[in-house]
Amino acid sequence: MTQHARTASFFALILVLIVGTGFVQSWNTALLILNMGLVSAVMALGVNLQWGFAGLFNVGVMGFVALGGLAAVLVSMPPVGEAWAAGGLRIVLALVLGAATITAAILAYARVPATWRGWAIAAILIVGFFVYRAVFDPGVAAVEKINPAATGYLGGLGLPVLLAWPMGGVLAAGAAWVIGKTALGLRSDYLAIATLGIAEIIIAVMKNEDWLARGVKNVIGLPRPLPYEIDLQNDPGFVERAAGLGLDPTTASTLYVKLGYGVYFAIVLVILLVLAQLALNSPWGRMMRAIRDNETAARAMGKNVTRRHLEIFILGSAVCGMAGAMMTTLDSQLTPGSYQPLRYTFLIWVMVIVGGSGNNFGAVLGGFLIWFLWVQVEPLGVALMSVITAGMAEDSGLRTHLLDSVQHMRLLTMGLILLIVLRFYPRGLLPEK
């Protein structure tokens, strides 16, 4: 079977699985799997850029996805005027002072003689820290006192939410530049530890800085690019069209919104996939793969390996940030407590490995397939355990234990799939050409 036929067969299988879900379960479930599959495919594409193209082992995916979600709040939510009046300018001034302190320390490191360099940097950082906190803390306290039950934060820019998707990529790219300048010189295993630690720092900041995005109180009611279901149900024209299709208004409105999100997400995925393919087949893409396969030989040919690593690290992180903004828009809320490494790091890596690292279509395939299994394994596990325990007594301890263990079927299934694919398809279902 040729590579194109193999790719078409696997994507046809995904289509059959999603459509089959619509017939067997419900079309709401099928569209939900489709939408999150599209978002997962975008995340897997971002990780594939870093690992498949350049061999960068980034396990801080969760942090960049969270920054994309934060961008959705900062761009689309309306500004809280009272909070800005109470302490918004003080917070902005404090952030400027903090950036100025870091800049001054960097300049001191470059220009102060070695004899006094350490003392100068220490003095700048200590004085700058106390000045920063003296300005920052009163501003934060004033902002968080403004209606803490509903707001208690500065809000956003009040712009259309679709603008948050590229801005999520920009915010994640900026963080990746800072991280890359400090961490990309590390060996692969140390780079993994550093990126994971930095991702946890990002999540900790989002959870604890209420003035930024309400912390663990969550930001709900984000603007949507599509109408609310209740508005569609109150539209006589929509109700008439739904009746013509034999659907009740409630079901029709839900399907309409989910299908609309699917169209938006599919457009983004297609654009990113086309750009990734063009990059892969360009001289730049061939250079990146040469660096991945043999850094020493690439350096000997005059390639700036560190700079190229920084480029691909920023690009991949930007794609993950865009996916994070898309997912937050789909949920209509930002919940920092939900950003768990299991879902946003391990699962995305399984998608890339199973699909085929180095192959953009493989990463997309892995995104759809693994997310489908992640959603469907638990209900299938319930059915399986019900059959296994059908002949057992109602008060059987073994029966209770087996039924209570269904939730662990997801992790068991992901491990089995990973082992099977690595055993029989070590380069993934769609290996790199």
C-alpha cells in the first residue's frame, strides 16, 4: 500500500468512527469529539514541529496551551473599569519597573567590570524587587477588592474572540522566546525537566494571580464567535428551518453551534497543516531535519543550530498556544485548575508518537484517533465490565471493585496502544517519508 493510500485509509477510518458515534450514541457526542479532535490535532501538530522536525523534547506543552487560554481572556473579555481605576495603573507601572530591573541587571552583566559585576547585579535586583513589590502589592489588593465574587480582576480588551486565537499564538511564542534563550542550550533530558518546571510555574501564576484572570475562581461567560443556543431557539426563522429538517429547536441549536465551531477549527487546522507541509518540504525544513539527525555534522556545515532550535521552538509553542485559545473559546471559560500534565502533555505526546513523528499528517491522525479513544474508552469499559460482572452477586466485592475501576481504563488503554504501536509500528501509523 502506498503512503497516500495508507493516509487516506486511516483518515477514512476516523471519519467512520465519528459518523458511527453519531448513529450509535448521538450527533452531539460525535460533534464534540470532532471539535476536540480538531483542537488536539492542532496541538499535536505544534509538538510535531518541535520533536518531529528538530528533535526538541518539550514536555511543557501544558504551559503554552494555558497561555493561549489566558490570551482568550485578555483579548475578548470587557475591561473592568472600576478595577482599572482602583489599581490597574499601579500594576502596569509595577510590571514596567520589574522589566526595567531585569534589563538593568542584564546591562550590568555586560558592561560592569568583572570585579564589581556580582555586587552590582545583586544591588540592582534587590533594590528593584523591593520597589516593584511596594508598587505592585497595593495595586493588586485594590483590584481584587472590586466585586471579587464576579470580577476582582482587570478584564481584557473587549475585542472579537477570534482575534484571541492568533494572539494566543503570539503570547505563547513570546514565552517560548524567553524560555528558549535560557533552556535550549541544555541537553535533551535537562530540557524536558526545564520545560516541565516552567510550565508548572506558568500554571501556578495563573492560579494565584487573581488580578490577572481570577485565578482558581475561573473566568466564565467568554464571548463566542457563534450565537448562543437560546438565541437560536427564540429565532422564528431558525425554528422553522429546524422543523423542516425534522429536528426540535433545542437539538438543532446545539448541533448548529457545535458544527459552526467545527468549521472554524477545521479552517485553522487546514491552514496550519498546509503551512507545516510547505515548511517541511522547503530547504529550511530539510535543514531542520539535518540538524535533528546529526547536530555535529550540521554545525560543521556552518548551520547555527542554537538559532534554528529557537526558531522551531517558538513556532511549535505558538501553534500550541493557538490551540489553547481555541479550546478556551469552545469551553467559554478559563479554568486554570484543569490544566493537568496528563491531558496536555502526556496525551499530546502519545498522539504524536502513535500518529508518526516527523509526519504532519501522522500528527493530525494521532490527534483524532487518541482523542476518540480517550473519550470512548470509559463508556466502552462500563459496557465491558457490565458483561463480565453480569453473573456475579449484587453484593460481590469483586463486582464492585471491577465496576469502580472503569475510570482507569483510559490510562490502561493509552498504555496498551502506545506499547502495541511501538512494537509493531515503531515509527508510527504514518511514518515519516
